Amino acid sequence: MPPSSQLPARAAGTLPFAGREVARIGFGAMQLPGRGVWGPPADHDRAVAVLRQAVDLGVNHIDTADYYGRSVSNELIREALHPYPEDLVLVSKVGAVRDDDGAWLPAQRPEELRAGVEANLRSLAVDRVDVVNLRLTGPEGGREVPPEEVVDLDSQLAEMVALRDEGKIGGVGVSTVTLEQLRQALPAGVVCVQNPYSLLDRAGEPLLQLCAEHGVAWVPYFPLGSAFPGMPKVTENPTVVEVAGQLGATPAQIGLAWLLAHDEHVLLIPGTSSPDHLLENIGAAQVRLDPATKAALDAVAPPAA
């Protein structure tokens, strides 16, 4: 194997993260389970092979959750990679569960957050999860929460800090947060924020700027636009398509390369169950955007003033 500095996933550099150093292109495991992020994958052997291939290419940051599948993505990661490489950073999340029909349900109370961490420890077969994101559930996450389900954020953060102090998790992250919630969470020692963000959706720009000010990693989900039918996709934007043709890259690579170039605190976790798409995603690390091209892409959907 070549030196770590020459591995493809590390061509875009690395970033300090929860006391470790990770490649700026990681891997998201959400697409490994079956349809609807539920049940076993359509091709078990291919899912295992994709995980191993990602690590062979230099990925050392894998994002998952015990409720993906239920437990399916974590069990695939364990099967493919355990005992884990020494430099591999496993990141999971809590704040939701799945019922027996696969429906997504909130699990925001402190005791539910603790149970979620314990579930991740079991399914990943580790004594500590390197980073665990507290994924908040609310209107910003696309779901109105009944008043009786609202849990005080300080109580949630206190439980996450307690789990960190006990050594069950290495770092605390937050996900699907508002700017005010992020400000409230920062004193807890937050190491990353996972929010929707892409070249086409820059509503989170103020949160990204706050992360940069505090040295917090910004880990966007939906990095190529919405995954839902009928919603704008970065890969279909005319400017992105034109730039891709000029640079001999794919539109997906341009969308990911823009994120890497936009701010040095960005960590990417594009997910796939396809070996070809994995290579395409990691290839974004090789794409270089000159100032004029970067400016043209910046102008596609500038953030509100």
C-alpha cells in the first residue's frame, strides 16, 4: 500500500477531528442498507466490498448510525473492517429510532440518547464511538414536533457530555441545528456539525462561518442537493454541468470539489453502495477549481445577505 499521504481519498488534505487527523473525503454508510434505509442490502457482498475499498483508498472517517437499517449499516461496518484500522474514525448519531415497520421516530430524551449510544457500542463492537452526533428533531429537520415531545437542549447536551466523560464517546457533534442551537451547544465542546448544505443550498452559511470561527468541522449532508424526487440537484445545474465538461470531471465531482474549496473546515461523507460511485466521489479530491471557475460556481446560489 502507498504511503497514507498518497492515498486517493487524502489528495484533498486532512483535518484535525476529535483529536485525530482524518481525510477530508470520508464515507457515509446510509446507503448501504436496503430501500428506505431499512433491512439488509440488495447485495450484501458488494456492500462489504465497498467499505473495504473505501478504506483501501484512504478513507479513515466513516459516518453511520445504529438506526440505519436497524443496525444493518453498523453490522456491515463491523463485518467488513473489524478489527478496525488504528486511524479509522467511526462517527455515529443518536436522537432517533426505527419501529418494526421502519418508521423514523424521535428518541430525544436523555435516557434514549444513552440507549442509542449503547446500541452503537454493541453493533459496532467497540468500547467507545469516536464521535456521536446529537441529531435534533424539529421543523428544521422537516418534522413538526408535538410540544410533549420537545426535550430541553441543555438536558440533551448534558447527557452527551456525561457519556463523553464516561469514555463511551470520544467527541460530541450536533446535527440539524439552527444557528441559535449551535451557539447554545458550543460550550459543550462540539467537534462537528452535520446540517444540509450544498452549492445549491447555502442557507447554512452562517452556521458554517460560526464553525470556522471555533475550529469545528462542518460535515454537510445532502452535499449534492436534495435526495428527494423533484427537488434541485447539484448534478443537474447547467453551470455545474458546463464546468464538469471543461475540467473533464463529472458534475458530482464538481459539486463535491466546490465544497472542499469553499472552506477548509468542510469534511465530506458522500455515501454509496456502488464501487464505481465510490471511485467517482473520491476522485473529487483531485479536482482543482481555479479562481474564475470557483467564482462562477459561487454565483450559482449565493447565500442571502
